[in-house]
Amino acid sequence: MTFFEDIGDFIRKVPPFTRYYLGISIFISILVTFYILPEEYASFSLKGIFLRLQVWRIITSFFFLGSANLGFIFQISIYYMGLKNLEALFARQKYH
């Protein structure tokens, strides 16, 4: 197997919610890191939401974990472990 096949297998094994949440979080953080998206557009601001009608701030604030740096990598790994365990816990429960 090649390196990219190993990464693809790893990503496919991650539970769906965890995969999408972390994927969007990494994407938004990379956009902010490379100055494609201003940081103030990704953060929560009541003034921006109500006065400037920037309603995307409600959603992006849940996904923005900061600029991509060493602390960001630790944050992503902690989110990965926690969300994966939480998703596995809810997957075991039966709902009627």
C-alpha cells in the first residue's frame, strides 16, 4: 500500500460525524491561516450577525478552532478522540 492509500483507509474508518466535523474545521482553519478568509469572519460576533447580517458566523464559529499551528494539531487530535468515542457510544445505544 502507498502512503495515500493508507491515509484514505484511515479517513474511511473515522465515524461520519467526526470525519465531516474535523474536515470542515481543518478547511476553515487553513483558509484563515493563508489569509483567504479573514479571521473575524470565522469567529462569533453578535454585532456582525445582527447589524451586518453576516449569518454564516453562527455556523463557522462552531468549526473554527484557530489558525493552523502546533496547538491546532493538538486540538484536532483531542477533538478526534473525543468525538470518535462519543459517536461510538451513541452508535451502541438502541433508540425506539
